[in-house]
Amino acid sequence: MKTDPLFGIHAKALTLRAQRAGILASNIANADTPHYKARDLDFRAALAAVEGRAVTLRRTDARHLPAPDLLPTAVALRYRVPVQPSPDGNTVDPHVERAAFADNALRYRASLQFLGGRIRTLLTAIRGQ
């Protein structure tokens, strides 16, 4: 899958950022759930997987189990290493999760603004104004 020459990686980035927002929101929602393990999306790995640059699994022997078709987010979904896990086994740090959520939202908005600018440029070119 090639990068779109008009929109670049921003169209794919929007989808991945939306998925990451869901993962981070789930972490925040489960901050008080015992034994909940916080997860995050390795954005670079997910973007590489979407662009087809990721390592794929393959069978080297007919007796091996077939490799599942993994979504880019499944390839890049990682458990967060806790700074200080709680006594009940929960690894969510609400401050870290909120900061990651805010950073992700800011980057989502930047990609959205970039795409909006490109679309406005196209409309100007089409209208000839």
C-alpha cells in the first residue's frame, strides 16, 4: 500500500490516531479495575504496518500453525510498562494516560487541519478562484 501522493500519511494517521484514542480512553475508564493492564499503540509500528513496511509472519514448515491476518493495531498494540503499579495489579497511571490522550488528540487535530488545507486547495483549483 503506497502513501497517497495528495494527502500523504495523514489519512492513514487519522484512522490510527482514532484507534489509539479508543485504547487510551479504555485505559482511563479502567483506572480502578483490579488487574487491568494498561495498553498503548506503538504508532510508528502501526503506521509502518499500514504502509506495508512491517514484518509479516509466514509459515516455514507445513506443520506450523498458519499465521493469523493481523490488523496494524494488533501488530503494534503493547502493554504499557507501569511506573508504579498499584497493589491490586492495575497498571493504569491516570496522569500518564491523560497526557498521552491529550498528545494524541493534538496530533489528530494537526493531521485533520493538514487534510482540510489540502482539500481547500483542491477546491480552489477546481473552482479557479
